[in-house]
Amino acid sequence: IMFGNMPALMSRWIPDATKMSFTDMSRNADVRSNFVVDAWLANWDVVGLNADNIVLGTDDVAYRIDHGGALEFRAQGGTKHFSGDEVQELTSMLNLATAPEGSRVFKSLTLAELEAGAKAVGSITDEMI
């Protein structure tokens, strides 16, 4: 779409979505199961500074609504190093010192959840991307 005379990406609206707290996110299976994807995409701001980047739909699905901090970009639009080869975020996004918000949500992930996430990412083909 055009937004303010600039091309923009518009997503499908999620009607009646509700805000989730950090605690809500940490207990939500959708949020937890996609951590490895967030780490793979270097989505440093996945949960948001104020727990405002994931919402809960009326279908009880958690939706990530702001991917501005993924790949080569920081949440506020600046650039960051993204190698794509090594997923350092698997540890840095769990570290309170480097990811205070995200670590609140993801610190209790189990090894089984991390392995399942890695398997899911590993099954993504170039054609799917």
C-alpha cells in the first residue's frame, strides 16, 4: 500500500487482539515454540520494550506484530550486524544483560523446546523463503 506517499507493507488486521504481559508471553506455547525462529532472524525486539510486539488473538494464537528489530535492522531502524551463518541470539536473547525483556519471556525454555524449534528452522527450504 501507499502510506504517507511512501510504499508500505500492510498485514491482515487481527480483530479484538489483546495485549500480553511478559508473564503471559512466557507461558504461551506459540511464543515459546517460535523462539528459535526469532533467534534465527535476529529478532532482538520480538517481545518489545513494553511487551507490545506480541498480541493474543481471539483464536488464542499469539501473533508477532512488529518485526522491525529483525535481520539487519534494530528496533528503531538503525542497522546491526547480521551474519546469517551463526545464530548467536540463541544465547544472547536469553541473557538478562543483553536482552532484559526477551530473557524475561524465554529464560525458562526447555531443551526439548529449543530442539523442536531448531528442527522446525532446519526444515525450511530456500523455496519456502
